[in-house]
Amino acid sequence: MSCQNNQNLTNFINDGKKIVGVALNYMDVVKARNVAVPTAPLVFLKPTTSYLQEGHPIVLPKVFTKVAYEVELGVVIGKQCKNVSEAEAMKYVAGYCLALDLTAQCNLVTARAAGSPWTLGKGFDTSTPVSKFIPFDNVKDAHNLSLWLKVNGEVKQKGCTADLIFKVPAIISYVSQYMTLEPNDLILTGTPNGSDAFKAGDVIECGMADLATMKFQVCAE
């Protein structure tokens, strides 16, 4: 059952306090990069000022030379949770959304090499396009959802949440050991293989099963 109760979680974009991202969370990405499978979720934060809704363009900051698309399942938290177990974690999920975690690869390559934070490369304005809220009860199995992304009509990413390394309950439980998750917070669960750069003038389309689709024009700052 959903834990929405009487709360209005449809406005998570306006009411959420934080966006929690998980990196390197699909097995096909690990294999493609030939890296070790993470032993714990690789967590980062994005500001809520990075949210973007359909009808507005993705704006590529002039300070970046290479920004990539990443299509993802988003999980919307429904009630406050701290130190929750994996067995109890789904009770704190209000619903879901389709999301893009846009990433300035030019910035992250330098940041990773220097051991520096990812904040600027992940948190710039318009870097988190999201769909409308999808209620918990509308999703039969969050771990069996197809994801796809097209650029100018050409398929670039195609995957399924069944391939998540850390499932939704594991992510919620892990993050809640370190920080309190609150109503309207969003968790980005990671992206399947195929992430690559895009440019001004492109049109990005993406979808998640039969639950949501999005389409965005891309422009330069």
C-alpha cells in the first residue's frame, strides 16, 4: 500500500527539499566500463533548483563543453524515515516519476581524477527533468520497468530496472542511515548503459514502461 495518506505528493517538484542520486547502479554500465561492482550505493546530492518540467527547454551552461543524458527511475518519498530496514523501506515510498539526471561529463572527469565533489557537474540548472508524479499503486513492480531514451528520434538508451544493482529498498535503507529522508524528497536510482553527450538543437525524448514519457528541446545558455 502507498504511504501517501492525506499528503499531496503530486507537487514534489515544488515541495521537496533534496534530490539524492545513485551512480553506477546498473550491471550493464559496470560491464561496459570494466569496473568493480560497487559494494554500497554511490550517493550524491543535487539541489532542487535543478528540476525541470516539460514545456521548458534543457539549457546547457556555457561553462560546460560536454553534457550527457541519463534516463532513470525516480522514487518519491512519502513520509519521514531514518534508519529504516530494507524490509520496511517500501512503506516510505509515495510514488515514482520518470527522470533525467543530466551530467556534465567534462566536469566529472576532472572531479573524479582529483577526488573532488560532483556538485557542479550534477547540480546545474535544468539538470533534473522530471515527469508528473506516478502514485505508488499505479506501479505493480518498480523493479521490472523498461526505460528508453531517444535523441532526435534515434534510440540511445534502452534498459530495465530489473538490472539495478541496488534495488529501491536497499537504497532507501542505506541513505536513511546517514540522512533523514522527508516527504517529497526524490531518489534517482541510476541509469542503464548508453549515456552520451548531446548538444544544443537536439530533441530528447524518454519513457518508462507505459507510465510516463517526456520530450525536451535543448538550447545553449
